[in-house]
Amino acid sequence: MPQRDAKSIGNALVSPAVHANPDQYHELLTELRANAPVSWAEPDQYAPFWVVTRHADIMEVERNPDAFINSPRTLLRKTAVDDQIRKVTGGRPFLLNNLTNMDGAEHRRHRKLTQAWFAPSRIKVLEHELRQYARDLFERTLSQGGQIDFMKAVASWYPLRVIMRIIGVPAQDQAMILQMTQQLFGPDDPDIKTERVDVISTVQGFFAYFRELMAARRNTPQDDLATLLSDAEIGEQEALSYFILAATAGHDTTSSSIAGGLLALLQNPDQFARLRAEPSLLTTAIDEMIRWVSPVTHFFRTAVADCEVRGQSVRAGEALMMCYPSANRDEDVFEDPFRFNITRPPSKHLAFGYGPHVCLGQHLARMEMRIFFEELLARNERLRLSGTPSWVQTNFVGGLKRLPVHLGN
């Protein structure tokens, strides 16, 4: 296979349509791992960047936050959108100021604000409540049999309800939060995109909503993140940004992992049968689902000084894209990486990132998935694919858009 040039590499990697075709996307990443594991990309309409595809190299970059910082570039965004953001913010590169674009002491201070909330001991007290959420949802959606879109009817709603409970968003507003999350993460998908909505207006809508919620909590405190953030000694911009991060990443990635995990089980009936026969395998099965789906496709880091990454000379100020789905199919780390295997040994996947920026909600995500699949398996539902799944067209956080499933005989 001829080696790609910087433009073709870049244009393929930024294409939402390529991301929505998992076979095509992983074929590209496999080619890069083999031929150009650290390669230069110059996509149309985007600033250029280095593409880092090997597990070891991503770990090396992420374990060195002083040498590779998050600011000023954290994700793929067209230069035209960057220009719009700078106009709106008075020159700042971000609409949001949250954990994903903070570095050093500022990052540690803001991470510490909510770290206790997402610790295993804290979320454990929610287990009964979360289990009841799953049971109620299954009773409403699965009890009648027939065909459903499992992604839209089931997988999207369970993690949403969980994180909204933790934040303190009332039930009547949850559908709106789901819609705005989809607009934020999938603005290029034809089923989501509208002429009236863009990233900036979506963020401004989030700001308006959470500003009102903060005001309400100052008057009537409750046991939730909204109360904690409304009382925190941080600026309003940082508090509102924290809300948006928790309210979007706090459910969308878990929904994608649940739906993608179920699809993998349906496409590998031997693995599904074994999990039903041996529910004790659920812990390793969940880790395999998360590795398999890898809903966060990338984050960027920027080199502070001239350096080398796998022999490539990286200059100060150049950005590096950490390709997590590629790391999670790395042949040097995972035996037979393109086989879905619920008995895979303790996983070294990077779906939650690595280093000081590792996902704050990883314990909650695993707990949600465990409860969800425990309850699903306990119902002994007869599930089968009843159509062709489709994926969201997005080049950042993605996953299934539709998962048609037939329930019953």
C-alpha cells in the first residue's frame, strides 16, 4: 500500500464520514501504526498537527505534562471556528475553561474540586438508586418485545439520568441536555446539524441554563454537584465550563460504550453466550467493551520545547493528536486486537486517557456499565440485530447513532 502524504492523512483523520465507518477508520489507523506511527498531517481547513498512533508513544506524551501541555489546542476544530471563538472570547482559544484545557497547578486545583464525588467510595452509595434506574428503563422499553432502536430508546437515557442525578438537573430538562450534547459533539452529522445551531450557540445555551441552576442552588442548596460548584471559589466561567464537561462527557461516552458493547456481543454470539453462562466475567467484559468502542477518538497536546517522539523531530508549539482508538488496537500491546474477547487479561487500554488527565469519571462509568449489564442479563432478554447499525458522523467524541434490535422470539 503506497504511503500517504500529509494532506491525505489529515483529510482522512478529520473526516466525520470516515469516523462513522469503523472499518475504514481502523484500516487507516492500522496503516499508520505500521508505516508512520508518528506522522505529520495537513488537513484542509485545519491547522496541521502530528498524529500519534502507538500505545507506548501516547503514554510517553501523556505521562509528561510539563513537556506536553493541553493548552492552547485540545481537539480538532476548523481554523474558521477557532477564529470565531477568539472573536467571541476576546482572543482566548477556548469557549470553555475546564479540566481538558488546563495545565499544572490550575488543573490540579480544579480536578480536586470534584474528585471526591467520583471516588469509588462516594459513588458506591448510589448503587441501589442506579440499579433502580436501569430496572425502570428496561421495564418501559423492553417489556413489550418487538423492534426498538436500542441506542435511542435505552443506551442514551441510562447514563444521562445518572449524571443528571449527580449534577442536580431535574428530569424535565434531561431531554434538552441530551439534545444539546448531541449538537456539541456531532455538529457535522446530517441528522443533528441545523442551520440555526453551531458550537458557539450551543455552548451559550449551556451557559444560560447552568447559570440559572447555580443561582437556584445558592438559594436552595442540595446534595449535588450544582451546589458544590455554585459555592466553589472559582470564577463563573470556570464553574459553567465544569458543568458542561460533567453534563456532556459524563453520559455521552458511557452511552456509546454501552451500545457499542452490546453490538459487539450481538456480533459475537459465542462471547454473549459465555457471558450469560459466566456472569463473573462481566468485569473484564466491560473493560473489553470500553477498549473496543473507545468513544473519545483523540485529545491534543502541544510540545513546550523541541523534542523527539519515536524519532520524529517535533518543534516547540507543534500539536500532537493522541489517537486513543489506535492505541487500543495496538498489536504490540493487545494480542489479536481486532477480536472482541471478554476474557482478555486486565486491560491496558487508554480509552480513559493516561497520566494526570485520566478521566475523572472512569469509576462511575464502569459502575454504570456493570449495573446496566447485570440487570440486562438478569432479564434473560432474547436480543438480536434487526437492521444495520449506524455511527454518528463526528471527528471527536463518537459512537453508535442507531442500533436496531429485535426483542423476543
